[in-house]
Amino acid sequence: MTGLPRTGVGVDVHAYDPDPAPGACLHLAGLAWPGQRPLAGHSDADVAAHAAADALLSAAGIGDLGSNFGTADPAWAGAAGTALLAEAARRVVAAGFVVGNLAVQVIGNEPRLGPRRGEAERALSAAAGAPVSVSATTTDGLGLTGRGEGVAAIATALIVQVGAGPVDDGVQ
């Protein structure tokens, strides 16, 4: 059935890099954060962009971040999170969907996202080809993010099927 909206949820978590390369910086919400500890990962470890890509892929029923951009694939080593998000959006559109919007919430103590929220929303929206809203929160000192061991993000995506694609939702 076409025309009905579909939603997806994506989650991504990365620990801070215990041995960052000289000059390495944090990549978060499509932005570079010079002076901030970088996260460890196969790509740039941008948890916000990764969660958004995961939500899109999930909504379309075409897998998840790991099955589409796994660590076994050297093509994505060091890739920008925005490149993963753009490719996820491209795959979702190729599967017969239009991306409506995404919402991403970053969970961590640092960096303070508020002063750069608009810039982050523009960067992620450009990558996704659709509006992306960004928010942030802390966990009041609880868990890995509260202890300052890493950063997490949760995203939701809204897409609408407009063409034939590989998704079989079982509805006749």
C-alpha cells in the first residue's frame, strides 16, 4: 500500500577515543568540534548522523546501519556521518519513499549543542534531503554518557511510500 507514513527509530553510541590521533576532533551532528575529544569508530563516529541514517533505513525496511555500512566494508572507513546519512537517504528514496523529516536527540555531557543547533540542523538536513530537528540532553551523571565515557543519540524518521519498492508490509 502506498501513501501511508512509516516511522523508524535509530540509536547510536560511541565511546571517546582512548588514543586519538594528533589533531583529531569530535564530529557530531554533521559538524566538526575542534578542541573536543573525538569519539572512536570505523567512520567519524558521528552518533547523531548515524542514528538518523539508522532510523531512515529502519523505516524503509531495508536493514540498519550495520547491515548497510558495516565495519567489514573498508569503503566506509573514516567516512563522514553526513555521507552515511546522505547514502541512507538515497537508498530510502530508491526503495520508493519520500523522506518527510527526522528528529535527533544527542545524549551526552559535551559538547554543548545549543549554540550550534541551527548549524547542526542545516548540516543534517542537507545530508538527509529533508528537515532534521536536533535536540540534546544529559543523563544527570548516570550511565556511560553521564560518566563522560561517550556520547549517544536517538533518532526518529518519518517517510512515505510513493512508489514500488522492496518493502512488503503485509497489507493488501
